[in-house]
Amino acid sequence: MTKDSRQSVLGSVSEPDEITSLDDIDWTFKGVNTQKYTHGLHKYPARMVPQIVDNLLSYYLDEGVIEEGDLIYDPFSGSGTTSVEARLHGLNAEANDINPFAVMLSEAKATPLERNDLSDSRDFILQNLSSDLRDVREEYESEGEVSSLELPEVRDGWFPQPQLYELSLLRNRIDEVEDEYGIEYARFWRIVLSHTTRKVSYQRNGEFKRYRLSEEDREEHNPDLESIFTKKLKENYNLMLEYSDVVDHSLETTIHYSDSRSATEDVGEDVADIVITSPPYGDHKTTVAYGQFSQDPALLTGKVTYDEMRNVDKNGLGGKNEIVEPLSDLEEYSPALKETLETLREKEGRSDDALNFFSDYYAVMEEVAKIAKPSQPVAWVVANRTMSRVNIPTHLITVELCEHLGYEFDVNLPREIPNKTMPLSNAPENVTGDTGELMSNENIVILRAPETN
Ligand SMILES: C[S@@+](CC[C@H](N)C(=O)[O-])C[C@H]1O[C@@H](n2cnc3c(N)ncnc32)[C@H](O)[C@@H]1O
């Protein structure tokens, strides 16, 4: 990509030549298209706004802090926003996630595909699809099952049955794509299958936990799987073509299915020229349950097990899986954390949960300090949530804990969230229906990695 076309590839509100300082950018990005290129392939929860990564990379490329061919690292890949933007800016990318579905999604979004194989594999999937789906329905209606199709490992009662067989037929067909065209193509089509899975299941839309439709609504729920699947297939096909046309196919994207609290084991030390990430807001159970959200779509691909998916929310930061011992002196490193914990203790709030979360987060800061090259930029995009109705100043805590590790603070860029794809209120005590303020703004906290690791 040339320098001119590289500048703000997603069309930020600021003109490229105005950007002499990061403060010149309006980080709200109200009204911009966040679904361009492969960013629009799937609605993973709590995605980072791509324009944040876009503008940071354009700025640091312009300043000569990074250059094309460099490596960006993201310890919390999620849907792969950082990796997609990396390639759009001529960078290699490496990332971690403990959710196998996020790993698959990030790889699918960031890996460009060849035009011919993309359209051939699409035609392969669509060939006789209508009549084959009709046969499945007819057999189900007459026999009460479809003997040739093995059902996925999903829990009973979460899908209308004929559609579950239809999904299994799609899964088998995409498995055949893997044999014919390779894993990259199968993975790409599996994202369409995942979208379809969620739409046809009884899981309520617009929720990031796994809630079922009411019994009454379940009786009425008889979605047209073929139209849902083919509509999304066409949409994703076009998005992938647009992306594949503009990016460099020789760059590399590597997403590790592993815990970023021990990321150096996979990524190595002193390798990343820049880090841009958005960590989870808190433990998965009481904030965004990424594992629950992705469970059925992941299981339908047939590539992950039920137990793996159950572990995602336990292994998330603050999930008490005891990889990292909570540090008793952590609050001594950060006055803002100390004050927060004291307030939580006074109110008999969830101070242990907060300490657990920040201990885990600190472990990732330690790993990132080793992974990043000395003095290179590290951007944490964090939201300030409430816990037990106490505001948690995550941006201040991030700065103080990082400084304790030898990072040097550069700038904090506050931004309002105009239409964040997650609830602005949640159940702070994890009681369904009981809501409290969760977040309405974010901070982009930028530090320079420690001089010595
Ligand atoms: C806020 S999301 C990241 C969103 C991402 N920036 C995007 O645009 O889609 C946080 C991600 O961190 C992952 N995660 C949580 N704890 C983790 C850990 N210990 N190691 C690696 N990934 C983790 C979650 O599975 C989730 O996908």
C-alpha cells in the first residue's frame, strides 16, 4: 500500500496532513463506517473501533516510529481488529486469545484470499444447497431424525431441531472445502456458518451472555436457514474481495490460542515494534462472557470441544484460574488501585475480584514489557467500568502499574463511546435484571515500552 493510500485507510474525520499530534484527532469517530473491509465479517462483542488502530498506525508510520514490514502485537486479539489494520498498513501481526473462536475469527479476517479460490469455494458450497437442505427437512419431518448427519456437541434445547440438522449439513460441506481448497477458505466460510448458527439458535440476540428465548418465542422461532446463510455468505464474500484486493498477501498474521499472561512463551522477547490492544473490562463472568457468547457458533464448526468453550470465561483475566497469584503488594504500585480497593472494602464490595483482575492484567503488562522492543509505543484502550457501584479508574491504574514496570507514560487520549456494541449497563452483582452503569467512555493510554527488559 502506498503512503498516501495508507493514510487513514478507513477515512477518519481528520485529514492526514493535519495530524501533527495525536491530540489533533477526534477519537470519537462518530458516524464513521466501522464495518469496512473484513471488519464487517462478524459481530464479536466489545470490538475495538478500527479507526483507533488505523489512526495510531498512520501516525506512527508517518513519524518513522514504525515502518512497513514491522511487527505489531496484540495480547487480546478478540475479533482481530488489530491484525486486520496491521495488514492494511503493511505490517505483520501477532496476537493471543484464550477463546478458540476469537482465534479462528481473527485469522479468517486478517488472512487475504485468492479471488479464484474464493469464488470456486463459494460455488462449491452453494451447489445443490437448496435441494440438499430440502431433503434434510423432509427426512426430519418423516423420520424425526436425519440418519446421515451427526449432530454437534451443543446442549439440548438450544436449537430448533430441523435447523440443527441443516447446520450440520453446512458444517460437512465446509469441511469438504477444507480438503479441496485449504484451511484458509474453510475458516472463512465457517464464520458465515457461525453467524447463521447464532441467528437460528434460541439464544437471544443483543445479549452477550447466553440467554434463551422464552418458551413462547421458541415455539414461534422457525428461521429460514438458507436465506440467512446465503445472505451473509454474499456479504462476507464481497468484504473479503475488497480487503484482499488492497492488502499485501505476503505479510504474516499469527494468532496464538494461548494465554497472554504467559505470552512470551509463544511470541518471544524484544520482537514487537508496536502494541495496540483493548483488554477485557473485567472478569468475563460479570462483564462480557466471550466464551458463552461464542459457544454454539464455535461448537458448530466441529473444531472445538464443549469443555474448551466452557473454560474460556474461567481463563479470562480475573477468572480465578490461579495461573497468577494475586499480588498482595500490587496496590502499593498504584495509588489509584489502592484507593479503589479501599473504597470497595469499605462498601463491602468486590475488592477481591478487582484485585484478581488487576493481578492478571499486571501479568500481561509484564509480558508485553518483554515482547515490545525498548521505547516502542504500547497503547491500551481501556474502559472505566463500575464494580459494586464504585467507579474503577482503569486508565490511571494502567499508567501506574506500567510505570512500576519501567514503561514511560506518553499520552492519554479520552474518547466517548458513541455506539459501543455492548450494554452500557449490566448487572453489577451478576443478578439478571439488576442493572448499573458499566461504561460510556474509554481512554487510549499510550506508554513507551521499558528501556530494558
Ligand atoms: C475486549 S476483547 C478484545 C476485542 C478486540 N480488540 C476486537 O477489536 O475485537 C478482549 C479479548 O481478550 C480475550 N482474553 C481474556 N483474557 C485473556 C487472556 N488471559 N489471554 C488472552 N486473551 C484473553 C477475550 O477472550 C476477548 O476476546
